Amino acid sequence: MNFTRWSARFPGTQRRAAARSDRGSVPAARGETGPHPDLAAAPADDTAPAAEAPRPPTLDDLSLREIVGQLPALVALVYGPEHRLAYVNDAYTSVFGDRTPGVPAATELPELEELGLLPLMDQVLRSGTPRTVKSRRTAKGGSYTITCTPLDIPDGGGVLVFAADVTDHADAAERLRAAERRQRETAVTLQRSLLPQELEQPDDLRLAATYQPGGKDAAVGGDWYDVITLGAGRTALVIGDVMGRGVRAAAVMGQLRTAVRAYARLDLPPHEVLQLLDGLAAEIDASQIATCVYAVHDPNEGRLVYASAGHLPILVREEDGTVNRAEDHTGPPLGTGGWMHTSGTIALPPGSTAVLYTDGLVERRREDIDEGVAALERALSGATGTPQVVCDRLMRALGITTDHDDDVAVLVVQHPARQGHDAELFHNAALELLGGIEAAPRARAFATGVLSSWRFPVELSDLGVLAASELVANSLQHGTPPMRLRLRRTDRRLIIEVTDGDDHLPRRRRADPADEAGRGISIVATIASSWGSRRTPGGGKAVWCEFALPD
């Protein structure tokens, strides 16, 4: 191989023949020749010119073969359309072994094919434009960043392959990516474990929920949802979003969700629940801010009572496709403090569908969030089917995929319109009680007639009448008018509820043998599946109990 005639064509390696000939002779060693006779007797002259400084070396002084051969990077030179090998440096042979010149690269340089460089070299040879590929890994585990540069040489041109070893950098980057993957998997596992593993399914509602974590490059957030049955047919619906990413956001989310369930058991109005959460969020972590909406559905009222802390509005689709947006009863996010939350209402009649969601569903970069909510309204207006089908359709309509850059949580709630046999399983009956000695007998007679008409077994009817009698007697003794007895049956339970105008909640206590009163709530708690009490929005209270229906 005549490497010399090609090396002269490399940029910056032009050689000057004259300079080469001047450097060809070797100067005599110092001291080998004596002084010139004419200079021996000459006196020293202080005005003589100083010795000329040595000339710094240039590229013309260096051999290209020596430079390329000593590079720590891997260098290979190929020529012609078949990329026949012309030269490899010492670093190349130390990694891949000796190579025979003149043989095509596909045969003699299999490592180039392994790295996927042969098509790239074809492109470089045709276009005359250098190309670089980063961090290509070989079968031996080494990683290289490779630059292919075209060369103007005889016999069809050539390509200079320059490979820098970046194995250490690639391994460090892979370790970092693996650590990030482990951290994200931990956060996702924690997030999913803190979400409901199975949604509670109330008698009057049909529900489905979807949680989609952010894409592979996005850290998991703190989105959550929950469904809590409150008793007497009432259901609490919750959805929220903790600002921030990673395990910390998921941990704060878990604490807030647990707190919501605890506060929900107190059967407080939605704005009071958010008021309690607001103080708790500041105690958990003052740097973490969360949004949340808490709504309660009462089947007797056909509406959602809700309160929102900086969260997006609830959307309700009516049976004819009309979509209503919850009015603006929104306070600042949880953890900010100093705000008195208020409750609002939105109708949820039979046949309607409500959607609660986090901002990942509607928020896009360089787009106002109101545009995303409007797009969700349009998608919801045409979304029909079961709650899970509606969930999936909304996710597709809003373009949510596994590569989405933010967490998404969606909770779909349907209040089905029942007809035929299904409607026969749901009944309501109510009696206004004016007080007086005749109230208790009227209540017992009313309960007996209603439960008999609903064709309950005799044993269940007797228990229902007894519970209604005790609740009415308790209200007559400790409550104030107006009073109402309400009986309700679903496909799974019998609900008995008494309301009055006094807001002092009853409690179960142990009566002494000599006491003539104080046993009513204990009797109800003993014979019923569950019981409870709550304050009503207009003042007063409601005391209820439930009986599970036999299969």
C-alpha cells in the first residue's frame, strides 16, 4: 500500500520538498569541530547580533503516519465503493486485531457492520458530507462515538473512520438511566398501591376510574381519586393532584387520601372536609401544594354537592348530550391557608354522567387550559356506554398515550336511568311527622304498610318497623320539628332515615339497668347492618340505619 501518496492529500498535511531537504542533513554534534580560524582571534563584540530563536515545529515537520498511529482513538482508512481497507492504526488493531489491507470492509472489518456503519459510509462516500453517530456499542461491550469523513483520493474516493472510545461515559449514563428507572418504578408502584385497588360500587351509581402515569421520561406525579360510601345511599367522590414529581409527591398524595377517608367518615359537608384538608396539607409539607375536589351524591336529591380547592370543574353530561360545567365554587389549592371554602351544587339526574379529572387530561404546552376543558366537553357530549367505555373514549379523544408527559386520573360517575324490572328494585317512601303522642304509632303503621308492599320477608319487615319506631322515638324525645321518616330500598339494602330540626347528634351509650331511656340507638346498632348520623345543610340532623337484603 502506497500510504505516502494518499497522506499528502489529507487536509493540513501538505509537505514542502524544500523544507524536507533542509531537514535531511544531521548537524554536527556540539564540540566536534573547532572554531573558525578567522574567528579565533577576533575580539568579543558586545554589539554582535543575538542568536536566532529556534523555529516552532509545524504539521509539515511531522509524519502523518506517526500522528495517526499514536492516536488513542481508533482510525481506519477505506477506499473505493467496496470500502477496501487501506490502513488501520495501532489503537484499532489493539482492540479488534490485525487487518489485511485491500480487502473489503464487509469481510475484513466485521465490527463496522456490527456497529451499523457500512450504510453510513456509503452515504458519506456518495454525498461527500461527514456523518457522526454517538455511543454505538460493540459485542465486546465497548462504546464508541464514530465520525466518517470523506476523502478525495484516487480510485473512487475514500472514507476516514475515526472512533473515540466513550465506554466510561456510556456506562455512567446507563447507570444513571437505570437508577432513574428504578426510582420511577418505585414511585409508580407506590402511587398505584395508594390508589383504590377496587372502586366501591354504590347502589345508585356506576363508576369507573383510570390512572395513567406520565411517559418513560417523566417522573410520576401525585394524582389520586377515591370513592367512599357514606351510608344511607350517599357517596363521596374525590379527585386530586399533588404538585411535584417523584416518590415525595406520591407519599404526600397517600397521606391526603387517607385523611380524606377519615374526614369523610365524619359525614361533614364538602367545604368543611376541604377546610380540614387545607390545614393538614400545610402540616404534611408546606412546600407541597395540592388541588382537590370533594363531592357528595345523595340519591334523594339527584345532585352533587361539591367543594373545590384549586381544581378543574366537574363536567356533567345529560341524557340528551348536553354538557354542563360546575359553577365556580373554587378556592385556592390545599396548603395555602387563610381561605374559607364554600360548597356548590350541580344536578346529576337519572341518565346523566359526571366526569372528574386532573389537569394532565386537558393541559397542553403552548395552549390555554380552557381550550383543553372545552375539548373535553366536546368529547364527553358524544361519549356513551358504560363508565369504563366513557373513560377509554375520553382518553383517546384527548390524545393520552403511554408517552404522555403528565399523569392523568379520570373518574367517571353515571346515574343510570332505570326502567322495567330494574326500576322495581328501587323505591322511596316518606312521611312528615308533626310531633305529639300520635307520631310514633303513625310511623309504625306507615313503616309496616310500606315494607309489606315491598314484599320483604316477615323477619326483615319486623326489624325494619322496630328500627323506624326507635329512630322516631329518639327524634321525638331529643329533636325538634320538622321531622320526617324516609324509607328507601335499593337492589341491595333497606335504608331507614329520620330527620329533625335539632343539630345535636346522638351517640351510642351503655344504659344502666335502672335507666328508663338511652337504649334506642343501641337497639338500632344491634339489629341493623350499619347506622350513622350527620348534620343537614339547612340545620338539624339525620339519623339512619341500613339492612342488607337477602339474596
